[in-house]
Amino acid sequence: MTESRLKESLDEAVEKYNCLEFIEKDPIQIPHSFSRKEDIELSAFLVALISWGKRELIVKSGFDLMNRMDNAPFEFVVNASTSDLNSLRGFVHRTLNAQDALILVKGLRHMYSLGGLEQAFQLNNKEENTFQAISNFRWLFLDGLDYPDRFIKHIADPEKGSAAKRLNMFLRWMVRSDEKGVDFGLWKSLKMSQLMIPLDVHSARVAREFSLLRRKQNDRKAVEELNKRLTEFDPIDPVKYDYALFGLGVNSSTNK
């Protein structure tokens, strides 16, 4: 397949999957149920962190978590009393349990005392990308937070080679903006060109089938390799192709 034909195929897939119907089956429907900026970003962050496994189960767990927060995540994170926090008891999604959820709430409360989530992910250099933003957030979030060793796996570490799929997805939700209305575009401190693709098994498989990715591991280096190729197709918004790769992968209909 020629480069021009490949770009055409990817653009067609973006147009097909980057639409409001995508929201109906995706975890992004949960932050779309809110209107307040802080509720959107907090629900998006928490839902992104539990986004592994079947999408329908992620959505179910995400709504369960929001219900436990009285469907007011910002108010809950900032003001919940000790007795209020008991509502998290019994929550579990795969390896993230009620204790982890409580630690997340405490860490997020600290983030908002420092200026909020967007500020925690800020970059100082326009040449940096969201891997550095995630590293900045990770250091700030974990600094001074009391947590067991098992908790650390929930906050990806790009400096150790993680693809940081879930946090890159969260940042796509917050930063990316277009007329389709799937992503929110709430954060203006990061540019779409700085976003890194949230690589998962579906998008990685399709990327390899299209010869966009050669690296076998789904790690940070693979994301960097894939992003470099996608930037050739759209240097301003390369991560829009996440819709194409993920959509084609989930629906098992790659057209080469």
C-alpha cells in the first residue's frame, strides 16, 4: 500500500469512528455525563485508570465509582469526610480495589490543593510530549502520599519504559479538540501535537498490519515509533489516528 493510500484509509477510518456514536460504547461516556470542568476531568481521570479489560465492564465499574461519589466527583474528592469515604468500601475493578480508590481520592485532593489536575500535567518546554507530562504528574502525585507497594502499578511510569496507555488516553480526552465532540478539548496548556497515542493491543496490532509499527513490544519506544509515523500524516493532530487504529482493531476489519 502506498503512503497516500495508507493515509487515505486511515483518514476514512478516523471519519468513521470519531463520531458521537463512539461515545455510546466507550468509557468516555462517563465524563460526558457531567458538565462542570472539574467533574469531567476527575471522572475522566478515574475512569481512564480503570480502563483495561472489556469496555462494557469498564463502563459498569466507572458508573459504580461515580455513584459511590454521589455523582459529584469534584465535590467528593475535595470535601468528603472520613465517613463519606466509607462509600468506597467494596469497590473493585480487576486489580484496583477500594483501598486504591481511597488513595487516589487522597492524592487527587492534594492535586487540587496545589492548583488542579491540569496544572499537575503542565510542560515547561514546547518540545516535550505527554510522556514528560505524565512523569511530572507522577512525581507530584506520589510525593508525600502514603501508599502500599502494590498501588504504584496504577500510575504508569514512562521513565521505566511504560507506554502509559491509560494516562495518554486521559490526556487525549482532555486536550484533543475537533468539531466531532468526542474528546473534550478542555485543557489549553498542552498542544494536540504533544499528545502520544494511547497504545493498546488493538491499535498496536493494526499498526503492525499497516507497517506503521515494527517494534514487537507495546512499550514507550513503540508509542514513540508509531507517533513519529502518524505525525507524517498530520503533524498538528497525529493522535486522531487512535480512532482509526482502535476502531479497526476492535471491529477486526482492517482493509489493506
